[in-house]
Amino acid sequence: MKIKAVISDIYTTLIDIRTDEEDKDVYRRLASYLKYHGVYLSADELKWFFFEKKALQKKQSKEPYPEADYRRLWYDILRENQYAYSGPDIDKSSIVPDIAKLHRALTVEKIKLYRGVFETLAGLKPSYRLGIVSDSQVDHAYPELRMLGIHDFFDAIIVSAEFGFRKPDVRLFSECLRRLGVKPEESVYVGNDTMRDIKGAKDAGMVGVLIMTKHGKKDRDIVAPDFTIEHIGQLNEVLGELEKR
């Protein structure tokens, strides 16, 4: 079997991360920052707005696996509370993505590559097209991939917030394959969750590889992965086995 592309999830597959969007101190700091732009909300009010807007976006979506868009969420919060707003034009400046990044930075408690990720990607790059399909936000995924030094390995990056729906929706996987210019049967997808990752990839016609990080569902009653690996370095063995078929 000729494999031409290796596509992966990001979080808790390539990147070991811990975040806490419930932490009230995050919203205290954000509220303090926003006061300098004339948005006078308390930490409790800001936190309420954040989760209310997030829930409302998903409720109003007609998608079976809806995804919130944090840029639109923060845009709406600013627009609705700009009574004394004195900051940059929210329609023309970078204030909205800047706030989305600040919120993310305040919620992240740990972020690092899993062992062997950089070396594995560097080894794969000369022989395969590399892609990402991730349930994430534009202002999270792209800067964090750059921050950890792996962004430039990838030929296509699909982030769910740009589409309004999440994995296991097949359209995300299909769009990544389209951008890479490869067929599903020529592609491997690596993820840590049987429902979101393996089901989506296999429904799209790809080879599904489940990586056994401590996060994500590992329920084989949902779908059986084609391969299971303990760490990313074992992906080379999987690709070697597929090449023999």
C-alpha cells in the first residue's frame, strides 16, 4: 500500500497541554485589561458572557458536531459592551484576535511537545505530505504550532473553528486530503480519541492510528483503529508495515 500523506490531530496527540477556561482569575485579568479600552465588565460578567456566547453559538448551529468561533465570540462581547469603548476599531484592527490570544495565554497551564514529536515529523517530512485536522481555534492552533517549532512541517492545516463544525465530521478530513492532493486510501491519520479522530478518519476512508496518550476516548466499541501505538515514534513502524501490503 503506497502511503503519501500523514495527517494528525494536535492536542494531546502531538502537544501535551492543560488549560482551564473556568479559572475566575483569567477573567479578572482580562476584565482589568479591557477597562483600559473602555469596556467595564466585572470578572463574573465577562466569564458569564464568554460561556453564554459559546453555548449560544453551538445551540444556533445546525451542524451535528458544532464548533464555536472564539473570534466571533469576543467580537460580540466587545460590540455589546462598548459603551465607553476607547480602543482600536474592532472591525479593522487586531483587537479581537489579540483578546482571543490573551484569553488563551491566560488559560494555558502547561504546553509542550510530547517526546519524539519533532524528530518524528522531521523524519517524515522528506517522504510524506503532512497535514493537521484539529478541533481548535485559529488564534490557538497556529501560534502554538509556531511557538513549539512544528508549524512549518505541515502542508495543510485544518482548524475546526474556521468551518463551524468539529470532528468526527468527515468534511474536515476530506478538506485536508483535498489540500494535500492525495486520496483517502493513500493517507494515515493519527489521533488520541476513537470517536473524534479514528471514526472521522475511517469514515473518510483513511487508515486510522490510535495513539495511547492518557487523554481521549479509547473505546473500541465506537470503532476499531487499524493500528495502535504507545508513542509517536512508533508511527514509522506502522508506515513500514503499510508499505509492505
